Amino acid sequence: MRKTLIESLIRRPLAEAPPAPDEAALKELAEGLDRAARRRLGRSLAIREVDAGSCNGCELEIHALSNAFYDLERFGLRFVASPRHADVLMVTGPVTKNMREALARTYIATPDPKWVVAVGDCALDGGVFAGSYAVVGGVSSVVPVDLHIRGCPPPPAAILKGLIALVTSTNHQAVRG
Amino acid sequence: MALIDKIGGVKVEAHRPWPRVVVNEAGWGALIAKLSAGDLTLLGLWGEPNAVHMAVLDEETAEIAVATIECAQGSFPSVGALHRPAIRFERALRDLYGLIPEGLPDPRPWLDHGRWGVRHPLGDREDREEKPPLYAFLPAEGESLHQIPVGPVHAGIIEPGHFRFTANGETVVRLEERLGYVHKGIESLMIGAPLDKAARIAGRTSGDSTVTYALAFARAVEAALKIEAPARATYLRALMAELERLANHFGDIGAICNDASFALMLAQCGILRERTLRAADACFGHRLMMDRIVPGGVAHDLSAEGAATLRALLHELRRVFPRLVELYDNTASLQDRTAASGVVRPELARQFGAGGFVGRASGRAFDARKRPGYPPYDQLKFDVVQLDAGDVNARVWVRIREVDQSLNLIEQILRHMPAGPIRIEAGAEARSGEGMALVEGFRGDVLAWVRIESGRVARCHLLDPSWLHWPLLEAAIEGNIVADFPLINKSFNCSYSGHDL
């Protein structure tokens, strides 16, 4: 253990330079976010992840956000265990019919103001699962979505860019507004 | 006597590489008797609108066969009545096809939560409008028992499912799982799909095993169409499969330790996992290597720079990983949590035919790479890791040793990789056949079965090892404390998506 710890102390951190916010995400976010709400929250957002039928590929990459390379928490973003503690719902999957009610109830359980980020191609429109009897197809058909992050699955860097766009646009507009 | 002769019945010619026979009720009954006596192992059980298939394995000879019973009356003798591992297969089959397993001891629905708007979506479809019925959990009786309902939305970044604990104080008396929340109707999407689309769907059955599923599907298609992937493609496939195994084992080892509140291991293993995924991305253009394996070969070759990236990765992993293993082994507080908790008895692992680290930590040394085996593993040296303790610690150690094996395998693959083409045209147009494959993923053996008609998928069934792991988790938690459930659950790391389909 000593060697591992000492190495951690003397080496440069693995955390990489923060990426610029995603332009497309900024554009999507510019429309329809509640400015007053953003001012209250500043740069810190608590995220509750909800798998609404994903293949678990997106979950793997969302998990990776917490590793030493991406170190999500340095941006004031952290994952929380309950929707009651969350500002952001991060939803993956094509929304299976068996998960529709659970997703809707999780949304209701999240206090206002809140945002929904849909991660992955399935969450946009059902992806490869669109058209099945068991799938609703797209998160926005169940709860309102503020930001879509595309990819199958989107790599952590892409998810991070989207989230940074969320906090950045929150901050800018809060200062302006 | 060969397995096929023991089963009897009428052989179906178009089924490869293992035989399929259509049996009558007596033949089906004889098979059930062999399963319940432990002479054969159930690999899977799945349906069609008018027939039920059962894949069985003879553990001694590693022979595999599929038996089919035709259900003219819409029913068949239940396997689960005498052989418990089949119960959930049959509940799912009844939900999807409407076929009745006669004598099935558990009549409750499994995947069908009453929310699809249809009944029997793959059989005789009927519209369904009524409100979803309440699900009756199994009872547990006794003084001062209480229930803890958990899920489907869990506290972490995990897939959805419901766990119903009945506890006496801290001790779990009964755990009952309710799954099916991520059922996406994969089998229905496969029907009529062209091969390239079907391969993409297969690769998204369980994202953490995308390479394994793509490989299993491709091998089943190749068997059905009587084609073989070029030698270089088989090496590239094995390379991707071992990278996937490494990444997942690193993730699991870290996450298990984290659930015992030892976050340092999570951080360190997370670094190794990330390095592995980045190397995969550099070599194959996708971190999880999705859609890189296709029927007929692979879609992406390995360049000289790619090989150099992998050698550098091997060097780094071999430098750091042994130190983490030592850390795991020497931390008493961690061992205190993992040793002797969540025990799966060897008899149970054998009865359920548990694969992967769940089976291999409980004395069942089955590895599809060795037996029945597939190229290029017949050309490579590796050992099947087997431990007997069956606890969380044993499941961690199986993973640790498999990491070492995979590192050696990757080294051998890089050294012996033949030159040549990486893909042959599947040439599927107007061709038909049935094929099956068994491929070893990080979690265990994934079974793929496919019927191709005129170059399109007519039927496809994909079977995740989690089907047979989930029931063992229920058994493993009994008598443990509620607080150890996350740890024990993580040591299984069952797939929800792979199970729910």
C-alpha cells in the first residue's frame, strides 16, 4: 500500500485538462432553461442516474466519469443516491415499458428546479431497440429532456462536455440574468 | 455412446455444429430425468411459437445437443417441475410465447409486467388493456420478520431490478428477485432482420459483454451458413474478447472492494480499466469495441501502432496489478468482509451449470474457450482457474487469476497473429440454416442460437450466463446480513439487460 500511496503523492495527477463545453449542447440548453433557478444553484449540480432500459454500455461510461482521468467532482458535479437529493436526472436507455412508470415517478420525486439529461442514442429515439412492443422509444416521450448527449455509448469525454455545457450555461446566464 | 444417441428422436439436418433432435414426450421426459439426476447440465431453454428447445451439455465429454419438443396443443411437460434451474426460463417462455409448461411449480409471470399492451408478443398476440396486476412475492413467516423493498431504481449507477428482502434483524431470511424491467424485446427485433442489423442488436444485449455477444452471434451465423472466419480474424476476435475480460475484471475487482469501503482499490483498478479501454479505442476505434466483430470476420484490423499500444498496456498492467493484488491480499479489514460471505455451495453451482467466476469459484471448472473450445484458443496456452470456497473472496480471486491469464493470452495472440484477410463475405443471400455457438465472456458462457432463412434472421435466441447466476445470488445471500448484500451482489455482477433481453 505504501508504494501505491507514495506514487500517488509524487506523481502528477491523472486528471486531464477539462474539455470545452459542447457547442451543440450549449445551443440546446440556451433554449428553455429557467434562469432564476440556475442562479440559485450556481456551478454545483447533484446528478441522479436512472437506467430506463439501457444495455448497460452507457452506465459503464458514466461510471468512468468518476475515475482519476475525468474526475467529475472537480467540476462540482456529483452522483447522488436519491432523486430527492438531485438537481439533474441523467437517463439512459430507450425507456422500456416496464420502466416507464419508475422513470416518471423518479422525475416526480426530484425537487424543482430540475433538469433531465438523456444519455446515449437509445435515450434519444430508442436507438436499435426502436419499434419493439416492449419499448416506449426515447426519454422525451416520458419526461421533458433539457439536453441530449448522443453516442452508443457516448465516451466519457463526450458526456463530460455535455455536462460542462450544462453548468457553464447555468453560470453565464445566471450572471447575465 | 454419444449424447445424441442417448437422447434419441429425429435429427434436424440443418443444425450446426451440434445436433438438434426433435423428441416426443417420452424422450423429453427422459431428458428431464437426466437433468434432475445431474447426468446432464441445462445450458438453456427457449421457445418458438409452436416448439420448445432445450440445450444440454454432457460435462464429461463436453458434448452439446439441442432437443426440441413440438407443442401442437400449446403445452409441454415442464422441465422446471423436476429441475429447478429451468423455472425462470419457462416462466419467461410462457410470457413471450403463451406456451404452457405443464406442472411448472411457479405460475407467476416473469418478464411480462402487464405493461406491454400485448400478451404473448412472440406467439399468439392478444391485446391487453387492463391495469398491471400486483405481483405476489413469496411469503416468509416467522416472528419479527420485516421486509425491505429495493428498486427498480437503485441507489447507484446500476441497472434496474427489484429486490425484496425479508430480514430478521440484520440477517436476511429470504431474498426474492423480480426482474424484467429492462426487457426490450430483443428476440422480436431479430425476427426478419438482415444480418448486419441483427449483429448490432446482438452486440447490445449486454453492453459490458458486447464483444462476447457479437462473437457468439457471428459464430452461430457462420455455423448456420457453413462458413469460417479467416485465421487472422479469429486472433483479432480473441484479442478483443480478452481486452473486454480485462476491462470488466478490473472494474469488478475495484467495485467489490469499494462495496467493502476500500475505495483505494476502486481508484487504482479504475485507472487500469480506463487504460485498457483507451488502448481498445486506439486499436479498434471504440472503447467497448462495439460492432467490431461481424459475421464472416472482424470489421477492424490491428495496425503495427495498435500492437505497440497493446504491448505498452501489457507492460503497465503487469507493473501495477501485482501490487494491487498484494494490497487486496494483505488488508485484513477487506478480507474480513469478503471471506466466508455469500457462499455458493459447489452442488448448487453444478446443478445450475453456473459458468464464469460464479461457477469457477464454486468448483465448476467450465470454460467454453477450452471445452467445447473455438479458434484460436486451441492454439493458445491458458489454464482454467478453479477454486472451491464459493465465497466473495473466491470470486475475487478467480478474477485476479483470470487477469493474469488474459495478459498472457494477449501476449501470445500478438506474437502468433497470422497475416491475411480479416473478413470473408457472409454471402448470406438466399442461404438458410441453423447455427449455435457457445462463447466465454467475462461473466461466463453466452449461448447464441440462430435460424437463417434466405439470408435473414428468422429466429435468434441469446442467452446470458446471468440467467443461471441470479437464482444462485438468492441462495448465496441467505443467512448473511443485509449490509453485505451490495458486496455479494457485486461479486456476482449479474447482467440485468442480458437476462431481461
